[in-house]
Amino acid sequence: MTPRVRPTCDPTCAVCGLVPLITRLKGTTRVVARSAAMQSLLKRAARFAASDAPVVVLGETGTGKEVVARVLHANSARSRQAFVAVNVAALPAELLESELFGHGKGSFTGASAARPGLFEAADGGTLFLDEIGEMPHGFQAKLLRALQDGEIRRVGENAPFVVDVRVVCATHRDLAERVRAGLFREDLYYRLRVLTLEVPPLRERPEDVLALAEHFLADERAPVVGFTDAAKARLQQHPWPGNVRELQNVVKHGAALATGPAVDACDLPDGLTRPPAPHCVAPGTEAHKTLAEVEREHILRVLDACGGSQSEAARVLGVARNTLWRKLRSP
Ligand SMILES: Nc1ncnc2c1ncn2[C@@H]1O[C@H](COP(=O)(O)OP(=O)(O)OP(=O)(O)O)[C@@H](O)[C@H]1O
Ligand SMILES: [Mg+2]
């Protein structure tokens, strides 16, 4: 194996010893890790980066499992080779084998030419198997074999060949639970769980919330700088069931709606802002309308969309035509 390669221009983090940058097609991203929990995770990842053994990254949805997988790759001796990501859950069981291992010419109807699989595409680099918990049981034995022997066989071909691939897997599932339920092979589970990294949910690392929010805001084109204190308080209070991805979307929403120099609490999505801050609500805006006013406006919008046809509008609104007529007549 070639020695560990690190770009000289990117300083390594004094805490975790990693270059906290990941590369994607659309550019390079800095990994935010202000909390002690994330820093200790990255320290562990730094040790794993030097190894070639498979790693399983666990964590709730949107916590940053793929980010961690990319950090592992970027800090390994494989960093100059490909990082190939595949979502196992998105592929039908019949296609999984040929996608991962490739297929020979004529191996099935429509296979007019031989095609290399993703293991080959990742040769020398890292193959990231996302949602490994959803991998069909029948295929798990084949993956285990590939991991143990380092060799694969294209569908429809006899000769196996060697690939040099580091496999990193991720799942939001409890794999031990899936083993107990008979959905995940025990032998594969033990092969994978040697090196594990568990990304904590965002609610357990509140120190990361504002740092991540500022980071995502800097990516937006909107001419806003930072968040008001009220917005910061809302961001800190929210439990983030969708974790970092949810926060990213909330920041996008805030940046798109902001009219002032900074994102305010009232620019954040409704689910996040329980009672809207009084200073955000100008008289005559949506929050000051009566139910009857909101209803009437909605009826008029639907009527307009239906080209003025009352019977069509009544059908869309799910009310009788008489009811619609009565509502339109009332002041
Ligand atoms: N620590 C971080 N620093 C910067 N960006 C992050 C960080 N963690 C997550 N992100 C960003 O949040 C989004 C979600 O991260 P990612 O796709 O890695 O999560 P995931 O755990 O793989 O999600 P899923 O369970 O849905 O597959 C991505 O856009 C990613 O770039
Ligand atoms: Mg993912």
C-alpha cells in the first residue's frame, strides 16, 4: 500500500488529526465538528482511516454518515482514487449483483456488452454501501465472500478476479436487531462490526447547531449575514428529528425568506417557529387574518384555478355547490 497522502495546503485538525475536508462533484466542503462528541468521532475515524478493514457507520437519518465515510476516504492512502457511493436500498435485488460486480456479455437479455461493476470502479479506492441494512439476504453471502477473499466474479462469467477496495457501509438501522429478526446474516454482521463509527444525533450535540447553520448559510447566495438572536434561540430549541439534513433545509428556507440583513425567527419554517415572534408580524399579514378571511381567499384561489366554474371548485374543495355559493355570498 502506498504511503498516506495528504494535500499539503489543507491543515490537519489539531484535535482529530484529520484534514476535515470532503470532496464532492460540486466542490469541497468543510466538515463542521464543534462538539466534543463529533470531535471524538473524528479522532476515531482518523485511526480507522489508516486501516483497510471495512467500517460500518451508524446513525439516525441525516446525521452525516456519508460525510464521515467521505472523511475516512479523504484521509486514507486511497484518497487519490475513486470514492464510489451506492445506495443499496435504491436498487432492486435482481440488479444489485450486476451493479456491484458487473456482468459479462450476453449474461442476461439485454446485456449486449460486458460491463464492469461498482467494485471495479472503486478499485484502489473506497466503495460506500449506503443503507446496508436493507441489503437483500440472498446477496449478503456474496458480499461477505467479496470482503473475505477480496475477489469478485462478474454475473455470467466464471473467472473471479481480485479487486483492491475498502468497503465502508452505513445504516440507520439497528443491525443487531436485524440479525435477531433473521434479516441480516450474522456472519456478515460480525465481519462488518469490527470497526464502527456511530454518528450522534444532532440533539445530542447542541454545540454543532449554530456552527452548522452558519456553515450552510455561507453556501447560500442570499445577501444575509448570520442569524438574529431570536432565530438562534429557535434553532437551539428545536429537537432536529431530521438531524443535519433538516437543519440544512431550514437554513435554505430562512435564507430564501429573509428580508433583513440577518435570518430572523419569522423566516424559519412554521414547524420550527411555534408562536411567531410578535415583532415579526405586521398587522394585515397572514397571522392577523380571521379564519373566515383565509377561507374566502382560498375559495377564490381555487375558483380562479378552475376557470370560474363553481361546480368544479366545489368538487376540488370537497363541499357541496350550495355550500360554496353560500360562503361566497357571505361578507
Ligand atoms: N458535520 C457536518 N459538516 C458539514 N456538513 C454536514 C455535516 N454533517 C452532515 N452534513 C451535511 O448534511 C447533509 C446530510 O448528511 P449525510 O448525507 O452525510 O447524512 P446521512 O446520515 O448519510 O443521511 P441518510 O441517513 O439520509 O443517508 C449533507 O448535505 C451533508 O453534507
Ligand atoms: Mg446517507
